[in-house]
Amino acid sequence: MGTIHADRYMSMPEAELVAVCDINEQAAASLGRTTGAPHFTSFQEMLEQAKPDAVSIAVPTYLHVPLVKQAAENGVHVICEKPIALTSEEAAKALRICEEYGVRLFVGHVVRFFPQYVQLAEKVELFGGDRGGVYHAKRAGSHPALVQPWFKETDKSGGVILDLMIHDIDYILGTFGEAVEVYAFNRVTDDLDYAAATFRFRNGTIAQLEAFWGYPGPFHTAFEYASAGGIVRADSSDAESLRVRSAAPAGSGSAFVETPQSVMLQDPYYRELRHFLECLRSGEKPIVTAQDALLAIRWAEAALKSVRSGLPEKPSEEEDGLR
């Protein structure tokens, strides 16, 4: 992800990549050669010598908060990969630290910047999403521990719910409004980590999420939203990015009118990072706020609690009060 961030900054006319950093000297030097930017193996030395306005943090999750704190103490704005932390307590701490030092914190929940998901949110509103619907989403691929072994250590990655499903948790909270409970289960072996969670929302929407590490096939995502007004679906393996079936007008003689929907080929990481930089310049509120990122972790924790209890769960009253 650090390489992706560096590449996108390089392609932005309004941004200058002033340094890259990795504790692995070979990785740091390689990225430095690719980007033409000075490379460092010490985060503090990079902050002091390169003097960036903002820094992207794309390291293992358990290291996020210490580096967020270090950047904030140096007066540097932070763009951090999701999830911001492994617990809501640590996430709230990161928010407080950035507020204390007067720096802005942005969290990379990139799904909200994928054109298909942007269009889905628009269609949900068009189809009367305030009256509730049914949503199903899945996200599956090979186990990331095949490349980075720390993903199998839940105290470092949080497992498939906190690391992968968190994408869709953030998305449904931003699209369907207030959730009231979640019921989840999780199966973990040495080769796979699979979870499913059902969220119920105040407006009546039911959202079913699946996340799968160890899937014996290519990484893919899919979603479908259905309501009285129509159906919206997308599958990353399809040539068509989005399909919409709208309920036909009364008396038309047809139940549905189906129209393929094309989307512009926009890179979501570029759109996300550029949006964050624009918010830094303008002072505007981002599409995904740090508070949104905190809320997603709280609901991920509730899902993990449900896995243990076998019952529907929700964040505690104290956590709900910080929405």
C-alpha cells in the first residue's frame, strides 16, 4: 500500500512526494529509486529532514497509532490506511492525539471512492433507501499471510473482520445510516479465515457481509442491493461494472426495466488521496471522517463480540454516545 500511495502522489500535479520510508533498507532504497524521492529507514529522521506537510502511514495495523502519534507531535497531517487501529480505545486515542496537536487525520476507507459503490449509494437513495432494503456483499481472496505472515496474528492484524470486512462495514454505515445490531460468525484454520455478519439498521435495511481469506481463486468483490424500487448489483469479475433493474411504471406490462450502467475508469486510490489533500487545503470535511473510521471499528468489535457470544450484539452505550 505504501508503494501505491507513493505512485499516486507522483502522478498528482499539485503534490510533491518529498520522501519515502521503510524500516527495510532494501525496500526503502527500491522505492526511492522508483520515485526519485529521498529514502529513509527512520520515520523520525524523515519527518525532521524532509519536513512534509502530510504523511501516508501504510504499515501493519498494530503500528498505526504509534506512528500517528509521532507524526502529530511533529505537526504533520496524517493519512492512515484502514483500520486506524485494532481497538476502538486505540482509535479514539489517535483521534484525540491529532486534535491535541492540531493536525488532521484521514483514514483510507477506499471503498467509498470506488465508482461502483458511489453509484450504489446514489441508487439506494433513488430507490427509497430510507424505507429499507436488503444488501449482500462479499469480498474474498487468497490469505495475505502468504506474503506477510503477521496477518495470521490477530493481535497484529485483527483477522479478516477487522482487516477485510472493515471495508464493507464502513461502507454500509455510511450508506444505510444507523445500525442497531449485528450477528456474526467466524471460522479460522491455519489456511483460511472466513466471516459472515448480518447488520440490522434503524430504517429496516438488512445487510449481509462476507469476508474470506484463503479463498482458492482470484480476489473478487460483489454486492447486490434490493428494495421495492429496484435492484443494483455489481461483481468485479463482470465486464459490466454495475447493473441496475428499476421497477417499471405501473401498467407498462413489465416487472423490471434492466439497463447496464457504465462507469468511468477512475483509480479509487488516486481519487481518495487527492480528495484528502484537497480537504487539507480547503479545510473541508472529508467524505470519510476519522469519526467514521472509529465507528467502523466499534461495529467490527461488536461483530467479534457476537462471534464469541453467539448472539446479536451492538457497541456499548458509552461507545454509541460518541457517534
